Amino acid sequence: MPVVAVVGPTATGKSDLALDLAERLGGEVVNADAMQLYRGMDIGTAKLAPAERRGIPHHQLDVLDVTEEASVAAYQQDSRADFAAIRDRGHRPVLVGGSGLYVRAALDRLDIPPTDPEVRARLEAEAERDGADALHARLRAVDADAAARILPGNVRRVVRALEVVELTGRPFSASMPQREHLTPAVVLGLRLDRAVLDERIERRVDRMWEQGLRAETERLLAAGLRDGVTASRAIGYSQAIAVLDGDLSEEQARLDTAQATRRYARRQESWFRPDPRIVWLEADDPDLLDLALAAVRAVDACAPDVSENG
């Protein structure tokens, strides 16, 4: 029974399609949005409330405190365990989310290199001291392939690449995921005209602030959000923190959040677009569910039985 995955940029309606597919296919949903792993980060991540989940079991939601750092390696192990348990119950795993590396970790053959907090902290301090361009130049000197695939402004990825090189003595590019599914899967990608997507993003950002993003951020700060290396940098929350600190007006924070979200959507498009395995669907197509189900049936028809824990 192939996994069904729904991927693509933020604000394209992935959660709704995943719910529709889970209802029709007897599925359970596995989250692949790194920020939705965090308890309490609900409004700013557009996380479906329990009452909105139509009684369908959801996994990999609310599994981390905001003080913890999300780990691709841990997620890989846990999401694959979820797939196996869902299949054991006779149900279909439906993976949904826009965090590209997490999707690949769940579905693809991917060996994840080790991490070292001390090495990472030192590299982050160097980035702060010397600047992102200098750190990217250092990566280019030791791993030109990785540097060509990671933008200089993506400091976190540059730091990770240098960390892997230092710990393993091998290029980070050698550990990048290969496009080979560990277990049969059909990956459905949602896309929208850019102007339409930008308008959806702006509406979503306004809705988040109106629903109480500021108050939610205050509660998370009381729970230690500032100590969370990953969670505190999340789009929307970092802007809300700046408002609470008096560094931004709420109006400017909304504008900054929308701009950062648009940039994030472009990065998501760049991540998913080159993958030839993805079946792309127009998110606003009135026949979206029927087209998605047809793509699933086409893969089901030629997929072998799967019994391994993939």
C-alpha cells in the first residue's frame, strides 16, 4: 500500500487535500511540517485544530517542546514507525507538509550524518561574527557542490553543511538525499499561480494576527520560546517576538511576516520543482480531489505489496 504524500508551498491547501484523501482512502495523516512538531505553535503554523481533523488520526503533531531542537534523524525514525503502525491497522499513510527535507527523510533512502552541538554553536558564532557570505565562501572552498545548492543567506543550512564536513571528513553533498523511495509512494504536489499564492499568503498572515498570534507568542515565551533555537526563528513568531520587545510595530510585523512567508514559498517551490516523481496538480482546480485519487490509483495498480516498516 503506497504512502500518499501531499507537498508543495505553504498556503496551497495541502492539509485540506490530505484530509479529503484520508477520508476516501481510509488513511491516517502524518505531519511533515517541521514547525507543526511543536506544542503550542498553532496559529502561526496554520495547524489544524483537533475539531478540524474530521476524526482522522494525525501523527507527528505536538511532539516537541519549544525549547527542543527538531531533528531530521529523529523525525525519520518516528515517521517511518508511524507508517508501519498505520499499515498494521489496515489504513493508508497520508504524509502532508512543506518541509522538503522532512518529506525526503520519511520517504527516501537517506542516511543522516551525525550532529555535534558544540561544533554547530561554534559555526553559528562564526556566522554571527564574520557574516553569512564569509561562511558560505568557506563552504565553497571545501564543498563546491553543496555551496552551489545552498544560498548564502540560508545560514542554518551552510552551518549544517560545514558541520557534516568537519565531523565526517566527507562532503555534505555526498549525504544529500537521493531521489529513490524506500517504500512505494505517490507524491502529489500542489501549485498555484504566483499572484494567487501571494494573495493567499497575505490573507493567511492577516488571519493569524487576528486570531491571536501575539497572545500565542506571549504564552510560548513563558514556556521558554527564546531558548528554542529552531522554534524561536519560525516565521511569524520571530516577528511577534519583535513586537513584544518593542522593536517592531504590529503593522510592520505583519508586512515582514508576509514577505518572509513569500520568500519561504519560493524556496519550497525550488526544493520540490526539480523532483520528477512529483505529480503536480493545480491547487484551485475544481476537480482536484478526483485528479489526486486518479494519480493514487495509477500507482496502486503497479505497486507491489509492502510489508516492511518503510
